[in-house]
Amino acid sequence: MTDETDGDPSLQQTMSVADIAEPPVTMDRLARIYVKMRDKIAELESQQEQVKDQQKVVAAAMKDMLVQAGGESIRTAHGTVTLKTSKRYYTQDWEEMHKFILEHSVPQLLEKRIAQTNMADFLEANPSLVPPGLNTMSEQTVSVTKPRK
């Protein structure tokens, strides 16, 4: 239906299309969309975990084949499969580890990150004692919980 004067859609048609084209943005609508997105992310993460579990089975089979062959790598048409060894270090006695680090002046044995909860507790207990170079970042986030029945 067009306006006879200029060939454009009539004002009435435009208004009725606008009425149904976009529902108003409300907090309830945004919360519904957010929850649907969160559920979709959870579904995709679950699928991803299933594929990762299958990939671990395939990797174990390749590792077994490499060990059995006594090799460290095998070239295939789809890529080179390489056997790698990685080491991880850990302690069961942090108090002794801290003493060792202080005694031998080797703070580089620790990773460079601040224990967030411990720093917050320290600053709360010692508001006038702030370590030099300490930066703080605050961020507000939104959380949506399911309605209780």
C-alpha cells in the first residue's frame, strides 16, 4: 500500500510496521536474552569438553604408538606427531618453600602475580601500608540469576 502522491509507503503502514518491528528494550527482555546466551555458552562448552575428551583418547593412542616405536616424532600427511616431556614443580610444604626462597634470595622461583584475596585482606588490615607500585582495578559486572519458584 503506497501513498498516491509520491510512491512511498503510507504513514499508516510505516507506523504499523514500526509497532511490530522492534519490541521495546526492557530489563526483563534483556535478562531473558542474557540467560539464553548463557545457556547456549554452557551447551557449546559441554560439546567442546566432549570433543576434548575424545581428543585425549586419540592423543594417548598416538603417544603409545610413538613409545612403542621408540621414537620422538612421526611425520604424517596431516602433520608431525611429536612426543614432548614437560616438568611441573610443586611443593607440599609452603612454609619450608618460603624459608628456602628467603634463605637463598631466589624470589624468581615464584610466579609474578599477587594473591588477590590475601592482598585485599592485608590492605584492609593495614590501610596506611600500600606496597610501592601497587595498582588497583575495579570492575562492575552484571549477574543474572534464575527466578526462584
